[in-house]
Amino acid sequence: MQAPINPAGVLYFNLIEPIIKNRCFDDESIVRQIKEAYRMQGFIVSDLNIPNMMDKDFDPAGKSEYFKYNSKGRNGKDIMIDKEKF
């Protein structure tokens, strides 16, 4: 018998091509801004193993390269929610 499958989260990103507002033509700066624009938003179950599996460099006190996260989430909302609320 297979163990129950539970969702780890719901993430999405904007499909509209980002506009780079910085007039700097430094390749590294442009790549960083594009990655920032395409970072995913949404909700993740509050189990630190999940974001760690999604981003090997995940730091709960900092940023993830792949999804928007900080200690209070975007606009003060925590993107990590309890399994029961999910």
C-alpha cells in the first residue's frame, strides 16, 4: 500500500515578460533582475524540509533564488502555512 500523498505547496509565476528598469547593461545585473522577476509566489507547507528540497541554498533568514520568501513573506504575509490551513 502506498503512503498518502500530500501537497507541498502551490507556487506560480507571472508569464508576462519582465521589463528591466535598470539602465545598467552589466550582464550579471540583468540576469539577477530577470531571475528576481521570475521567482515564484504562492504558499508552501510550513515544513522546512520542503523549501530545502526545492532550493539547495535555501536560507530561512534570507531569500530563495526560486521562490519569494522572507521571514514574513511578501507584503507581510507568511507564505509558509500550516498543513491544516493548507
